[in-house]
Amino acid sequence: MENIQTLSDHSPELMALENDAERATAAFKAADIAYQESKRVMQKTHWAYDKALMAREDESGRILIELERAARPELEAAIANLESFDLLLRRAIRVGYFGDEDVGKPISNADDIAAARKEVAAAQRAIRELAHDAQMPGDEMVRRCTKLVDGALLAGIEWVPKDKWNHAAAGSRNY
């Protein structure tokens, strides 16, 4: 049987484990400091990158706006006409009932109008891209613009009452 006095607080095995624990704690603290420093450097680098990217996007946006302003007036008129048409499409959404209103199935033209509005938005984007193409001759640009507008109008003209479209389009189709 062992005696309690034979167990020493300073046994070589216990001292070695204590030293290992202190070294592990010191290594952990050093690793944590290195981690925090690398995290700070990473955040600083990301911030600098984001700042440079935003500056570049601002500059390219300014250039695109200048190109749009310098584009032929027909392109601006086409975009304005498409915006008017989009507004008419939004106002043309109807919900009705097939059969009796109390028990009938609701029907709507919202999905068809949403598809037509997507066509209008795509045409507007394409016209803006035409304005950004400084190399294209003006007459070709107007021809392409006309095709884009006509295609967008065909996609949704059935949903806009003719009298509203004629009133909105009177005198504004300059392309």
C-alpha cells in the first residue's frame, strides 16, 4: 500500500505535464494573436479592394451615362415610350372570375402582363447597350432600336386598351 507522503507535488511526471500545459497555453495565445492580426489584415485588404472596386464602378457608370447622353435622341425617345408602355401594362392587370363570383375560379392576366413587362425591360436594357456602343453608325442604331421597341410592343399590346395606347403614344414615337 502506498503512503500519501510518497506522492510528491514535484514529481518529474507532474512537472513535465505542467510544463507541457504552459507551453500549449503560450502557443495557443501566440496563435490567437497571429489569427487576430491576419484577420485584421484580411479585413483591411477587403476594405481597400471594395473601395477601389466602387471607385471603378463609379467611373464606368459616369462614362456610360455620358454615352447615353451623347446618343441619338431617338434612343431616348424609345426608352421613354417603353416606360410609358410599361406603365400602361401595370395598369392593365385585371382579375376576373370564370363562372359565378362566389364559387368561380379567379382568373387573371397578371402572368401574361408580367411576361410582357419582362420583354419591355429587356428592350430597354438592349437600347441602353446600343447607346453604349460608340462604334455603331447612327442609322443602324436607330434601325435596331426600332426593332427592339416593336418587338416589346407586340409582346404586350393585346393587354393595353387601344384608346389608352393611342392617347399615350400620340406624338411621342420619334424613333
